[in-house]
Amino acid sequence: MWLAAESAASLRPGAAMTSVDLPSPSTLRRRTQRRIACLCALLVLLLVSLSAYLRLSKAGLGCTPWPQCYGQAVREQQQGMASSEAALQGLALARLAHRAIASVALVLVLILAMSALTARPAQRGEVWSSIGLLALALFLAGLGLLSGSSRLPAVAIGNLLGGFGMLALSWRLVGTGAMVNPARAALARCAAITLCAVVAQIVLGGLVSASFADLSCTGYEDCAGIAARQGWPWSSLNPWHEPVLDITSHAPPNPDGALAQLAHRVWALVVLLAMLPTVWVAWRARLYWHGFGLVALLALQIAAGLWLLTPVLPLGAALLHNLLAALMVTVLVSLL
């Protein structure tokens, strides 16, 4: 009986329709923006991986015969010789995919920027993240004109930092305003310090890779001994200095890279020390997924670094090392 009475009351003219609440335009806009930002982050992640593959494959990681082939393409260019057709054809498909994905990602970045700038009321976090994302996309587009011909480590480092920054800002737009925590200020300070340490480590890693210093030494003692015998050549840490490789095709191709290799290894300890308090504060703030993510990424990064210590420098290990660094920057930026 009471079911019938309730049904009849709901059918009377003027009965309130409260069972279906349509989302507001601002909610719909935010939901759409998050989906676009998520797609953009996935595309940028692909771009970061493809860019690393192009850069490391061109350097010679994973080539045969090892280690004579390491840096061979740069040796040929410095001697005025044309690169082999086999090497060029092997990278053609990856380069084409990189350009296509970059074009789609740029369109999505423009959509995100327009959406954030025209939103009323404007969300400051969304606006600044979108502007930063657009600025990095344009910066990388301009840098891409130099990437093909330039052998300066600064160009490779710029590509690294720009790609990692785009990934972090894209993911930040996915979760803007989603996390409110009273301990956020202390966590943001720790994350900012750790992020600075990680960025410095990325710069050193890019310098080691772009200057072909991976085979310059092995271990802390060996790197320190070689750098000391060379008189601690601080000019080898200059990213605007093009490395001159040994033309004899014998390893190491860049004997002056021991100092860069040593700096990269020592700074890894600084990153570890900076990461631990950030993880602790994240757990204290009950941001368990962020803390667990940082611990997992740090552990995997250490494992990838140990894998890279093998004399053959596996291409898979270098790509994993690059990807983990990008994800670590993304998690840290999300905590700011």
C-alpha cells in the first residue's frame, strides 16, 4: 500500500525531480579537461620513451660489435663521413612515430591551455600548469630543429628536462585540486628539495650519456683516479662543450668523461638522502600511494643503475633508467 501511495505521489504534477542531478557546466568542463590531460600525459610518456630510444640508439647502445660500435655514428660525423644506411633506416620508423605523436600532443596542449584560460572562475593552478605545459611544448618544438644535427650535450639535456616537465605538468592537470591535506605545506617543501636534487641528477645523467662518458671509467675509485690523473678537468662538465671522441674506435670513446661519471654516481647518494624524508612526510600525511610510489621508483631506479654497470651497457636498462626518472619527477611535482 505504501509503495502505491509513494508512486502516485511521485506522478502528481509539480512533484520535485530530485532523483537525477545534472552536473554543472564547470563540473563537465573539469571532467573533460582531466580526460584530455590524462591522454596528453600518456602521449608525452610515449614521446619521452621514443626520444630516449632515438638518442641512445644513435649513440650506439645495444649495437654490435661492442664496444667498438659505441659512439661510431658521432665518430663518423666528426671525420666528415656519412652515417651508415642501416643505422638510419633502423631509426626512421621511431622518428616518424615521434613526430606524429608530438603533433597530436601539441594539439591537446593547446586545448588544455584554452580551456584553462577561458574558464570562469579561473583556477590559478590550472592556468599556470597549462601555460607551463604550452611553453615547454613550444620550447621542445624549437629545440627539435637542433636535435638532429647538434652534438652539444645541452641539447640532449634540454630535451630530457622539457619532456619530463611536460609529463609532470600533464599529470598535475589530471589531479589539480583533488588532494587537500593539512600537512601539504611541509610535504611540498620536502618534495621541492628532492625535486631539485633529482633534476640535478637528470642533468648529470644526460651529460654522461650525451658526452659518451659511459665507458670512461668503472666504479668510484676508478673514476676518481682517472679524474685526478687528468687534473680534474671541470671543462668536461660544460654542457655547451661538444665532446671530441677518440677516432681509433677503441673504448673508451671519451676518456675525459670520468669526472662526469663520478659526479653522476656521487650525486645519486644525495638523491637517496633527499628522498627518504620526503617519503616519511608523505606517509605522515597519509598519502600512502605517493610514498609507496616514490619508494618503488627509487628501488627500481637503483636496480636499473646496477644493471647499467655491466660492461655491455644494455639498451633496455638505459631506457628503463630514463622512464623511471620521468615518473619520479612526475610524482614529486604532484606533491608540490
